[in-house]
Amino acid sequence: MRKWLLVLGVALGLSALAQTGKLEIFSWWAGDEGPALEALIRLYKQKYPGVEVINATVTGGAGVNAKAVLKTRMLGGDPPDTFQVHAGMELIGTWVVANRMEDLTPLFRQEGWLQAFPKGLIDLISHKGGIWSVPVNIHRSNVMWYIPAKLREWGVNPPKTWAEFLATCETLKRKGLQAPLALGENWTQQHLWESVALAMLGADGWNNLWNGKLKFTDPKAVAVWETFGKVLDCANKDAAGLSWQQAVDRVVQGQAAFNIMGDWAAGYMTTTLKLKPGTDFAWAPSPGTQGVFMMLSDSFGLPKGAKNRQNALNWLRLVGSKEGQDTFNPLKGSIAARLDSDPAKYNAYGQAAMRDWKSNRIVGSLVHGAVAPESFMSQFGTVMEIFLQTKSPKAAANAAQAIADQVGLGR
Amino acid sequence: MRDRIAAFLVLLPSLVAVGIFVYGFIGQNLYVSLSDWGKNPAQALAEEPTLHFVGLANYQELFTGFVDVRFRQSVVNLIFFTLFFMAGSLGLGLLLAVALDQSPKGEGFFRTVFLFPMALSFVVTGTIWRWLLQPQGGVNVLPTLLGLPPLSFPWLTTREQVLVFDWNQLPFYTALVVGLVLLYVAYRAHREGERKRRFFALLSGGALLLWALTLGRGVHLLPYPEPHGFSLALVGVILAAMWQMSGYTMALYLAGLRGIPVEVLEAAKVDGANPWQTYRYVILPLLAPITLSAMIVLGHIALKIFDLIFAMAGLDYAPTDVPAIYMYLLAFRGNQFAKGATIGILLLLLVAVVVIPYLASQLRKEVRR
């Protein structure tokens, strides 16, 4: 009997001690986004005090540098235990098709996440019967930002369609506002394009573009570029030199009326500029996209050959849990991917976004890696440059289709 | 003999290292550039990617493919950047050196000031100049200090192009330029009385020109006209690069000027040469080897430029694109490794065109000695 107890005791002790060793988390969250990750790491350390966490961040907007470093590490046979990646095709088209990731479906079943996350999201992170990463947060891409007081002063309302937008733009131009729409460098222009495209094609058309059912050269898709060109005429001409924050600044300072940007702009305006959401600044779905939530999500995956696999799995468990997501997201300025998170922890914008997240149709973002593989995404910047240089919808559409064929989009 | 063996043994480690890490990898890069690595996403980052040999398809695609219009513009950008940057740095450096050679007051101070930018890295230079070239600041408000209206040139954000030509004319222009250079070589050979060289230069130059003016006009790389030109957004980048490197050429020229024997200058004076003539016929010819070295150094810096443009305009702005940036985008963002390797090989060839004749001439001189 005593011997048996001893065995039990040793086994229990072992299982508690089992979680030792290291865990290397690879991400691009530093600076403003650092505290959110650190809070999550603190929570992990509380649960698994024996594990030494290595926080490997590579700075650089939207992970441009981190992704390059990750590629060299993976190719060199030195994968981190888990890494941050945009949920969706950015992971699938690069790493899953190359057979470098572990299928996380068992983890999703075990934790009951198939019900905790909305179906639209699960669809976006699934490929060939597997689920490949655990989404930690949700950002919305199709949001239009404005300052209500300024709009009242100019006597205009936030437009509901792009046609209305162009009319409003003319009104504002007549009132002496040179560039009613504030725009920044290349990727923010692509960001604007995806909002225009979603409005013009609708959620189904948008999805068809990425599964290959709708060609970029289809008249409907070419029309997106035509509208996009008109919308660009409303924007500032020095866009290429501005960061997205500087573009938001133009709206805040009243040099422009609107800005289309993801909802990290809300975080920037509340945290950095100390504005109050809902009163000092306000938002609406970008014109023509009411009822559709164009999402992007940061997620963590499990690369094959991770040195501390069990620790990484525990990390993923935490990342997907209600507690983990409600710790991380209020600090990050995003909302939880789970449907059951606690609204009281979020500000006015977050609460509004959470309502939409539950009720809206969910589609994925192009620029932020949800719907198209990196090989397409990175060359879409070139398509944008072709359009800006030639101003020809036809040329841009042809180039986009050529790239889609080249990378086998939708296959 | 024992000496030789010892020398060989001492050299062996570095020979092996250079053989593997320089020439081995150049070879591997060449092989990748002839493969299809990256075309199939499943293979792009696989553990053991299977590569298929595709010959020169990647090269052909870059120069004539529909999607790679950006590569072609980047090549045009690179050529214009190199030309203007070299001309500007050499000219400005020579001017500064001549000014300092007059031994003005505070010469040491100014020499340090002019040389100082060279100590900075291109990233720092790029960041500073990006701020200076903001539409509403820096350089554009400079005239207001003199009571003039501010400039409104959108330095780095303009999309305007000048000297626009059709890409289809490229074979024509290339043949024209090379033909003219060969004719010049023939002219030099004629002056130096080297008949064999004159004959061959004349023959090949003439043939090229003849081809350019007759059949060359009919060659079309693309089925449609594609305009390319000198993007004005590069002007700001060239300014920044000149600011950084003209101090270096100044230092080279100053050393050259100080190295000219006083006797030579005095002899010129005795012969009745005025200052202009002294510069034109005595000093500048004596500085020619320095100009050549400076051109090689500047030329290969210009051809490899990446960090300056990265810091000034970012990677995603096509008007200031150069092949090195496009290579990075293709390989590390788009996973198109074969195409990236192709651009790498093309850049290597370009630098080789600049450096190899110089090395060869140096080598020949040494042998002559």
C-alpha cells in the first residue's frame, strides 16, 4: 500500500515537474504591441513556472522582417517552438503546403474550440482536412474612420456606398478640402483596394476571387479598379511618403475627412492620441460593406520538428483559452477570436466590433494574409504599382490574373 | 621548392574557404537561377525541395514577361542612378578638392566636414534625407530662409518620369551605345597607331551600328509598347548618395592634387599656361588614374545599392526600385527563389562588367612592370 502511494506520489510529482525546459516564441510584437505579448507570457509562466520562455521578436511592421528571418530559420532546420503568423493562406500557402506544420485538429477537438470559434474563422484556417493554427486575436480591415465634430462642421454624413462616397468627396472638395480621403504608403493603398473590392463584388464575389471561380479579368473585377481609381482621386497625392499613422493624423487634424484602415487605428487613436472612441472619433464599416466583417488574425502554429513540442502545445492551449485571449486583446487593441469573451474588458470600439464579429458574415483580408498565399500577396504590391503608374484598370487586372495563374491561386 | 610547398600550404585554407563560400555559392546560385524553385508553393519551402531545370526561362521572363514590368523599370532606374550618382559625386568631389587645394583658412576643418558623411551608414543617411525631403519640410522650405516662396516638389513621392522610351527599343539603344563606344576605341587605337585593334574595333562597331539602324529597329521584346524612363523620385536618392560619397572622392582627388610634383606645375607656368590651361592639360590628365579608381568604387556601390533606398522610400515603392530590392521582394516575401537568384546573377554580371576590365588593366600593368 505504501509502495503504491509512493509510486502515485512520484507520478504526480513528475507530471507537475514535467513542464520544464524551454519555450521559444517567435513573433513581431515589440514596441506598442509588446505589453500584450508580455502579459500573455506572464500568464504562461504562472501556469508553468518551470519553463524558461524565450521571447524572440523581430521588429518591423506587419512582420515583414520577421517573416524573412523565420524563412531562413526554417530552411536552416532551426524552427522556433511556435511562431506568430497571420491566420489563413499566409500560413497555409507557405508552410502547410510545404509540409512543415503539425495538424492541430486534435487540440481543437480536445479544447472544444470548434464551437468556441465562429465557423467562418475555422474555415479560413483549415486546409485539406486539417486546422493549422490557433488564432489569438481578430482585427477588422474594412473600417472607415472619421471625426464626428468635423463632419458636422462640413455638413456631411459618413457615406454608405462608394457612389455616395464619391459624391461626398466632391462636396468636400468644393468646400476647400483638397484630399477628403487620407492615404498612406503602398500597403495602405492595397488595404483601401480590398475594401473597395469587397463592396463592389460582395462577400461571395470576394471569396470567388480567391478560390479561382471569379477571374481578375472579369468585367466585374475590372470595375473594382475603375472605382478604385476614382476613389484615389479623392486622396492625397503624397500618399507614398506617409505611414498609416500619419494618414490617421491627417483625419484627426482635419486635413482629411476619412481614412480606411484596420481597427488598430482605434488603438492608435485611443492609446497614443488619447482620443475617446465614439465621441472624439467614430467609425463605420467602409462604404458598401455593411454586415460583412473582413477579418485578419494573428495566430500561432506548431512547426514540425519543434524542440519543445509539449511546451509549445501548452502555449497554444493558453493562446486559445478564454483567459488568454481576454488578457491579450484589451492590451493589443484587438478583439478575441472566441465568441464567449467578456465585453466588460474592452472599450467602446472593441465592444462594437465584438457585436459585429458575432453577427456579421466573415470574410478574410488579402493584404493581411488571410485569403491569398504570400506568393500572390507580395506581388500584388507590384500590381498596385502598375495601376498607379499606368492608371489603367485593364492593365492592373491583367497583371493580377497573370500572377494568380502563375502562383496557382485557388488550386 | 620547399618554399613553394610552404606557401601553398599557408594559402590552402583561404583558397578552400574562398572556393566554397564565394565560387561554390555563386555556382549554386547560378544553378538555382536555372531551376523552377518557387514556382510550386508546395516545393518552395519544403524540407527537401525538388528542383526542375528550366534553362533560361527565368531570365526570359524577367526581360519579357508581363508581370515583371517592375524588374525592367528597376533596371532602368539602376542605370540612371549609377550614371548620375557617379557623375555628381566625381564632379562635386573634384570641385571641393580644388577649392581645398587653394589652402583656404580652416582647411582641416572643412576637410573633416566634407569627409564626415562617409562615416555614416547608408541607413542613417537615408533616414535623415527622408525627413529632409518631406513635402512640407526640410529642403522645400530652404528658399524661405532667403525670403523666397517654398518649393513644392514632392521629392520622394512623385511618379513623374522623364527621358521616357519604349522597352522594345532596348536592343536598338544598347547596340547604338556599344557601337559608339567601339568606334571610340577604334579612334583611340588610330591615334595610338595600333592597327590591329583599330581594325577589329572598327569592324565590330560598324557591324553593330549597321544592325541597330537596319534590323535592330524591327526587334520587339514585347508585343505591346511599354514605357520606361528616369523616375524623378530618384533625384532625392541621388542627392543623398552624392552627399554621402562626394567627400570620399574629394579625399581621393585632394591626395592626387597634393601628389602632383611642383616641378611639373612650375614648368607649365614657365611655358606660359594660364590656370585654366594648367588644369585642363596638366592636372586633370594626371588625375585620370584617380578618377578611374573612384569610378570603380562608386560604380560598384551604385550597382549594389539597397539600404539607402530601403531607408528612404521603403521596399514597396516602384518609382525608386532597383534590382536588389526587387530581388529581396521576390525571394524573401514572395518565395520565388529561382527568380531572386536570377536577379542575383544579373547583378553579378553587371558589377563584373565594371570591375573586370579594371582588374584586367591593373594586372596587365603589373605584368608590364
